[in-house]
Amino acid sequence: MPETEEFKFPSVQEISESPAFPTAIWELEPHQKGLLPVAVGRGGPLNISWEIHGDGPIKLLLINGLGIFNTSWQRQTLHFGHNKGTEYSVLIIDNRGMGKSSRPIMRYSTSEMARDVLEVLDHVGWTSERQVHVCGSSMGGMIAQELACLVPSRVASLSLISTAAVIENTTTFSENLANRLRMLAPKSVDRSVRYTAEACFARAWLSRPDDAELPDEHKTPRCRFPPGGYRRFESNYARFVAQDVAKQRDRVGFTKLGFLLQVVAAVWHHKSPAQLREMADAVGRDRILVLHGTEDGMIPVPHGRKLIEYIQPGKGLIEEGFGHAPLTERTRWFNELLEEMCATGETLSRR
């Protein structure tokens, strides 16, 4: 599309009628999966859904952000757990309140959600010193901070993506939450998904042709393919909307209550500079990445700058032009960066 041509955002109906719409979520078959009762004595028990993709020696944990399922990591799950599944084992989880996990009515917190994750790690046997490479995005990065505070000696590397120590000057964040809540009202879905897309991604990227690296029927192991294979959308925007709408139409996995309970956890997350310094000392700063984009419209970039200031990580990146979700917007670059962090952690652990 020429730079001077204005991008016309397709409607949700148009996207839903696309032949690609049923193929937006990839059917990647895990090597292991389960539903684990957790939080006994912490308001539970409640069930946490987990999957492991790949059976390689490098253990990678990916932690979801606010109001999304573990399929939000499908580009990374495909790359690390399937295309490189002999090198990596990738653990993905539905946080409490979303997907196949339970939605107990109680106050959620990032610290309690981190304890849920820790119980899953114990259950699957990822318990050794410096064994787990932890990556969390947005609210998932808040949970990752809490997890690293709980068990710093088990962290091989820590990647904190588009996240914050505490949400400050929350006008932008609150506006985005309000608009995401409006997605629950059918009459405003088009407006809400567009607003969310523009808050999470650079507009120029949204308008470009769909650039997802799709599963390959001849090369991708452990993947079920629909008739005709996985199809391309006309734009990156259309793919984002299709995935988001598919999630919203899951009336069991995505509920207003579950979303609101997770909002409480994100809004009330707080790690002090002293707590983060202590965590970084224990994990080791050379093992830590903090990444934030200058065009992040969900958690504005000053939060990332402060996180870098507090932690003093071995790698602190403020990337020009990046939005809230580099794992989607810059998938190949992001996957290479995560590979680099895993390699650094393995080397520091003398593996």
C-alpha cells in the first residue's frame, strides 16, 4: 500500500466472513498438557490449564498479559516449541480468570498469580537451579517480576516485555481498559477492537499485508492443519481482529468477570525500586532483559524507562517505533532476541 494511501479498516463482519477467519488460531499440539488444582490454602483450590510444547532441554516459560489466552503466544510457541522443539520446551499457561483455567470470585493479584505459576512449575518438574527462562509481556511481565522475587535462584533468564513496576499516571492505561471493556458490548465491537489495535500496535504495521509466519504443512511437526491450510488475511490488522474476536466468542473462556478480576491484579501491581533491586541482585543482572517500545499506547514508555532505572538490567532496550506487543509486531526480531537471552542464561549457568 502506498504511504500516501489511507488504510481503510475492515469491519469485524468483513473479517469474520474472510476464508482466513477460521484459521486464525493455530492448532499446535502440545507434548504435554493438564489442568492442575492450585492455591490450596490461598482461596482455592482452582484449576490452572497448562501446556508444554517441545521436548528440548532449554525450558522457556511464557506468561500471558491481561485478558488473553495462551494462544496469544502462538508465534513463539510455533517457533520454539515446534520448529525448534528438539532444542526447547515451552510452557504456556492460562492465568486464573481466562481460557481453560478457573475463574474464582476473589481479589486477584499478580503475586498470587505468580504462585499459581510456581505450582505449575513444581508440578511439571521444572525445579532445578537456574533452569527456567521466564518471559512475561504486559501483565505477564508483572507476574514474572513476582515470580522472580519468589524463586530468583530458579531463573535462568528473565525477559520483561512492555510492562511496569507500578502503573502511574494511569490516564492512558485506564482509557484503554475502558475501551477494552466496551468490546463486551456487541454494538461497539468495531470501535473497541480498532481502539485496542491502535493502542497496541504501530498504525503503519496494522495497515501492512499480513506478515505472520504460518505453520508449514511440510515442515511444522505436531500441528493439525485445516482443509486448504492456514490462510493469510489482507492485513496485520485483520489478523489481530480475527484472533481477538475468536477469543471473545469463547463464552466460557472469556468472560466479563474474568477480565475485571485480572484488571484488579494489573492495576494494583506494585514492586518498589528496593524490591526490584533485591530481585535483580538475586537473579543476576546479566540474565535480565527489559524491553519497551516508544509507541506503546497501553503502558506508555516512561514505565519501561523506570523499570530499566530500577533494575539496571544487562540488556535494557527502548525501541523506537515499537508498540505494546513486539512479540507480534516484530516476531522474527523478538524471537531472535529471546533466543539470545536463553543462550546468555545457559552460558551463565554453564550449560
